[in-house]
Amino acid sequence: MRRFFRKNESIYSQGTCGEGFYYLNKGLVRIVTKTASGKERMLNIVIPHQLMGVQSLDQKTHFTTAIVVKDSVVYHFPANEFRKLMVAHPELFKLFSKSVIHKMKILLDRINLNALTSEQKLALLLHNICDEFQNYEIPLCQHDLASCTGLTRITVYKVLKQWQEAGILEVQKRKYYIKKPDFLRNLVGR
């Protein structure tokens, strides 16, 4: 089923029963979860041609929420139709497997994040975003960057300001553009 979602709408919500998975055809979506203390933490950014909500194929509750960042076109695939799709379109299995592996890598990065310095945490996030988007424009605000890294907004501001002064990134119309991606790669050892 094809659906259109506007900015800030939820595609699915944490705690609701899952009924299948989603394919982002157009737009941008952030995946967040609420911590035990009630804080919202961003886990991932979903870009076009990626899957989301795959954890609900077991038709149990979602442990994340998908919030639209840019107006999006999304296809919903009910869990009961999944087997039929796999038989009819074997190439879907490759996309599905790739998406699950990608999500596992993101979760591993989140676990390892605590051992990094503030600069390394931010560099890893920005590097991963650049890698996913295949360009150097960062479509997130300081609040999103802080939420995703677990840093304070003040810390994110200070690091970004240092990097801006050093020519590593540039700010234009409230958007960040990475000018020296190799700096980020070297800082996180990739």
C-alpha cells in the first residue's frame, strides 16, 4: 500500500503492534526510541530505497518510532504478504537482508559509541550520514545530532564551531556541509 506522509508525522510508533514493514520510496525519515528515563534518542536516518520497521514482521510491538523529516512516499508491506512477495520477487530478499545487516551495524556503532570522545562520536555520526546519503550535506540540526550521539547541544555546538573555524565543515542556511570528509574518517579510524 502506497502512502504519503508529511513532515513530523509518525509512520509507526513505539509500543504499537507491528503489521509489516515499510519501504521508503521518497523523502527522509528518522528512527527514534524512548529511553527508560523517557528521553528520545535518535537511532538512525532512513533514506530512499531503504526498509524500516522490519522488526515488526513477527507482528509484535515496535520498539522504535519512525518520524518523517521531509515529506515522504512510503510503501507498507503487510507481514502476511511478505512470503508471497519473497517468492514473486527474489530480489527483495537481497534488499531485506542488506537492510537488516545495515541496522545491525548501526546498533553495534551505538554500543561502541560510549568508548569514544565527544569529537569522535560526532565524527562517526557525520561520517555515517555522509556515507549513507552519498553526499556531504547533513540534513540534521544540532538537536538531532545531540540526540543521536548522546551529547549535549552545547558540546555539539562547540565541536561544530571548532570544525567550522578549521574549515572542516561549513554552515549555509542552517545546513552543515562537510568540506573535509577525510578528517572525519581519520578521526574515527575508518
